[in-house]
Amino acid sequence: MSKQKRGINLIVSFLSLLVFICALVAISHQLRKYNYWELFNSIKAITSEHLLLALGLTTLSYLVLTVYDILACYQIRHPLPYLKIIIAAFLGHAISNSVGFAVLTGSAVRYRLYYNWGLSVVEIAQVIAFSNLSFWLGLFAIGGIAFLIEPLTIPKLLHLPFSSAHPLAWIFLSLVICYILCSFRLKQPLKIRSWRVSFPSPKFALMQLVVASADWILAAGVLYVLLIGVTNLSYSGFFSIYLLAQIAGIISHVPGGLGVFETVILWFEADNNNVAQVFGILLAYRFIYYLLPLGVAILLLSLYELYQRLKIRKQQ
């Protein structure tokens, strides 16, 4: 790695740490009147039915995430057995969602698995690029529609150049429309200097949008069902807030948007009477949607590595 790239990475890491600290300060300021027992009681108040529903939606969300890789393998004309793709995609997403630094974590895990299963380095890079692109396309498509319907007031703490989410809606939808048009018009790879950018067929592009949008809808549903009884918002109204919080977390470069995501949700959802209750639910959401899949992924990865070591020993 060059000194310039190393310097840029250090600056990004420092800024991410600074944003994380600021988010923690903002949260602690809102929680200063409450004690740990109130947070514990707010988590305890979540009904078993809502917890089971949140777990079910989390499972569906991660299953939908694996479809990114399934589509990608068909796009590169190297389909693998579904079970292998599902395992690799789940491990990659579960780890990178919580730990962050996707290239060093989730992508590295997927590289190891896919390489062992016969994909070339170039093909693995294409699968990962297709999956990441699907993630962003879903955010732009569903976010553009949501912000067009619910043009939220953007919190000043995000320091964005506009006060409403309405401009974001048009920016996001314009990017999606450009992508769809390119998939219809550009049949040959687009050359940008030394890069060759290939667009999928219109069929695959539309499938990307549908699958990725479904993933965002399910992920938001996990938190929404936990907030039932606390929030007065409809799902559509809450969905815009959730997307804005996720965007803030992504921009911050903090792993999983930790602290930043919570700060934005509290800014919209909490009033003087239910700050501790909402924050307790956010902690439960973190555990269900991030930490629980991460634990399952670590266990599966450990079992896979153990199996590989035993297999090598038998061959020796």
C-alpha cells in the first residue's frame, strides 16, 4: 500500500472514530436522566410475539441478502449449488454488517470460500461487486421513493447541504434510472481508462432492484415490530426515518453505523418521556439483527475451518 493510500485510510479511520465519539456523546446527553434499570425494563417490556416476529424478519432479510450472490453467480455464468452460495453470502454479510471494513472482513471470507469451490479471482471480484452494487441500488430505489413520499427534515447533526430529504429522493432515483437505461442500451462493457464496466441485462437489473428493495423493507421491519406500542408512526413513515439513519451510519464509516444510527432514530422517535424506552429497543435491535447473525456466522466459519483442517490431515 502506498504512503498516500495509507494516509487516506488513517484520515478516514480518524474521522470515523470522531463521528462515533460524537454520536456517543449525543446519546449520553439524551440518556443522562435515566439509569440502567430503565433501559433493562424497556427491553424486558418487548413481548415474546414481537421478538419472534423480529427474529423471523431478520432470518428472511439475511436469506434475501444471499440472493445477491445467487444472481451474481448466474450473471457470470458460473452457478454453484444454492447451499454453498447461501453459506458464503450469509457469512460475508453477517460479518461485514457488524464488523465493518467489508473488503477486509466479509469479502475476504467470501473469497476464501468461493475460491475453494472453483471460482477464479476475477469471478469472485465480480460476485462481490455485483452484490455491493445490488445493496446500493436497493437503497437508492427504495430510498428515492420513500423520501419522495415522506420528505423528512434532515437533522442538523448530519451536516448535509440541504434541510429536507426531498433532494436525496431525486438524486437517488436519477441514479437508478441511469443504471436501468444503461442496462438496456449498453450491450458491450464500458471502458473507463483501465477499467471495464459491464452492465447486466435489463432482466437482471430489475431483479437486483426488487431483491435489494425487499431486503431494506425487511430490515426496517425488524426494528419497527420492536417499536410497536412505542411509536405512533405508520410503517411507511418510520421507513423513511430508518433509511435516513442507515445512510447516516454508512456515511460515517463507523462499523454498522454504531451510535450514529441510534442517534438519528432517537432524534426522530424519542421525546422527553420515552428516550430510555426507545434506546432499549435499539439495543435489542442491535442484538437481533447484527450480533446474533454475527455469532451464528462465527460458529459456522469455525466449523468450516475445522472441517478443512481435518480434511487436509486425512489427505496427508
